[in-house]
Amino acid sequence: MKLILKSLFLSVFGLALFDVSAQKIEPIPIKKFYKDRVTRNLQFLCKEAECLDNIVVNERGLYMYPTSQRVDKPEFILYWREMSHFNGLLDEMPHEEIIEILKRKGSRYFYGIKSTHVDPAKYPVTDYLGLKVAIDPGHMASNMGEAILERRYMKVEGVNYDRNSDIEFFEANLAYTTALRLKELLEDKGAEVMLTHDYGKSAMGINYYEWLETDFKKDIIAGYKNEWYNREKFNYLLSGEATDFVMFNDVFLNKDFVARANRINAFKPDLTLVIHYNASEGSQRYDDKYLPPVKENYSMVFVPGSFLGFEVDGKDEVDQRFELLRLLVSSDLEESNVFASNIMKALDKELKVDALPSDNTFTFANKYSILSDMAEGVYHRNLYLTRAVKGPIGYAEALYQDNIDEIPLLGKKDYTVGGITTSSRVKEVAKVYFSAIDQWLKYNQEFTKKLDALYDDKYGDEEIYAEELKEQESEN
Ligand SMILES: [Zn+2]
């Protein structure tokens, strides 16, 4: 609020009050700092040339176009000196308001920008006290029946292990209990933790069957307006003939994702962790239920980035373009990458599960992702949550649930947390995430020290600044 008032005040008086010669300019090489950041981030944010050609980076700043720079005028312009102000706005205002401000500003500078400081760590959280962590436990089943509806369950024939009875468990249970255990570990240290939903419920507070009792047709209509499905599917969903599987996946689940992101952003966390358990790609169930155990066992973690051309091209895609702009300029991408790399390291060292090798042939990796340069197994990918959640985020897919050695471990019912019975294996996974958060805090501590050193360096850029102001005046 303070910041909003300040910008209002400055916009009333404009630049007239602004006296360059009297102003003490912070001696920080702001242009180099942000140009380096934007240039580095860009390599991981665009998967296709059709995304890259919406962006121009030059000596003055960053220009983003609604399609290609060869066809359109820029939609957003940020000069290097404005970047820390923009990062401040991200903390203070809803995105729609910032989009309006940027559109009004056009090629002019923000009114009254005088700050020349760099803000490398948007969240300089270095201690558990004051740390806010949002945890999103993947999926929402609380029993095998619901897990079958969301098709996230494991059922393995006992004969694989010389047993009479089958082994069964489901991902929503593992993810939720991992989250609860991690919450305990973090709260013991003084952190504040939020979970996006209750066990067995969506982030709207109801499960699928409760949702069917509501006026769900309005959600089908809203989903169509949001382009979740085409006209044909829309008609099918409204027909009353749609199967539970389609209704669940195409309407209810999308609505749940939006609600999860909204809850996280309303909490304003310093760090967000999405918890899933992995499974081998392409396994086929037999006898309509059983999965065959596999030998491989790999983990991966998703972070934001890897936008495709169609996701950022065109008038309607302004929201995704704005997220792309946020990820280019803020520290969110770097901090996500650090967090995800620490998760991979802990999975490897503590849990003894390898990162998915980079020479894999999986479709998700080749068509939709960019491999991080910080750790194997970490992929930039434009999922709804990696894009819509503000701030650093790691979307973890730990171990293969269908791995031959994991199955008997995950199938145990030998641990209870928050009144929910599960496998004690989740305690070990929770410990991994706890270690990664610990390392992330240490990285921020180091970064704060580096930042202090940077402030000690003497650079004089008053002259550059005066040049920029002159340029701007001649443009206006
Ligand atoms: Zn999952």
C-alpha cells in the first residue's frame, strides 16, 4: 500500500520535481545486472522460436510484443532502470492492475523512477522464522474408489512378491501425508506452512461428488470461456451423457487447479512446493487394474518456463505473456531453479533415487520442456501451477511408484500422520524436501552476503542516467 501511495503522489507531480543533479544516485550497475538476468532467463523461458520472436532485449531495456516484433508494436516496455520498481509492483498489486499501468505507460518511463538499486533476492528470507511455505499435495482422493476415478492408483499382483494378497496404494494418500510430515518438520523450526486443500477435498473445499450436487453447469460454461475445451466437448459436457472421468478431468480438475493457485497466491508464500509421486511413462494396466513392476526408478522436478509459441501469441494470451515478463525480470525463476536443484540433490544423496537421465526419449522432455543447467532431472515446463503461482516454486515428482523395490515399501501401512494411515516411506521423502528448503535458505544467506559486497563496489552511473533522461525527454 505504501508503494501505491508513493506512485500516486509521484504521478501527480511527475518528473518536474525531479532534480538529477541534486539526487544521490546509488552506485550500482543496474543495467548490467538486469540485462544479464533477462538474457540468462530467456534461454529457459521460450521453447520455440515463435515465443522468442515476441521479445527484444537491447541496450535500453526489454520489449515484449503480442506476436512477432516484425508484425506488431510492443505491448510491454521495461527499461533497465525500471526493473526493480516493476519487481516492487509484483509484490504489491494484482497482475491485472500492473498490466494496465504498463499499457498506459507505453514507451515512457514510470513516473518518478529514481531508484537505481538492484533487488537480486526478491525474497531475502534467510531463516525459518518468518518463512512462509505453501505446500500443494497432488491429487485429492482419500480412498481407493476416488483414486480410481482420478486414475492415480497402484495395484500390483502379490505373486510378484510371493504373497497371497495384492499390494495397493494411491498417490493422493502418499502426497498428502508427505505434506503433513513436512509441515511438522517446518513448523518445529518456526516456519508458517499452508496446505492447499484438506484430505479428500479439492481446493474449493468439496470433492467431485459434492460438486455434482452443486450448480455445476455454470462451471462447464465458465470452462468453455476459459478455453479448457472446444465447442464439441462443451456440448458433450452439457448433454448429461458425459462420463465421470471426462467431467472430473475436463471441468472439476481445471477448476481445482485454479483454486489451488489462488489459495497459494493469497497466502503470499516465500516458497511453494508441489508434491507428486512419479511413475514410469507408458505402462499398461492388465486385467483392467494391475500394473507391472518396473526396474527403473527416477525423479524429476519441474520449474517455470519453456513457453510454446501459441501460449504467448495473440491478443487473448496477455496473461501468459505477463507471466513470461514476470519470470524474465524477477528472481522467481532463479530461486525456483535453486530450490529444484536442491530437491534433486537430496533425492539423489539421501533417498538414493537418481534424476531422470537427460538422454531420455520422453515426449514431455523433448516437446514441452527445457532441461535446467543447474541439475539433471530439473525441467522448465509451462504447467498451470508453475506458471500461475507467483514466487519460487518446485513441482516435484519423486521416485517411481511402480518400481519393483518401491512397491512393497510404499504399500506398507506402518505410519500415521494427521490421523491418516500411510507408508513410512513418506517420512523419508518429507525429509528430502526439508533438506532442500534448508539448502534454499542457505543459498539466500549467501546471496544476501554477495549483495552486500555488490553495494560496496563503486560504480558511477549518474552520467548514463542523465543520458537516459535526455533521451526520454526528446521522445515525449
Ligand atoms: Zn501426480
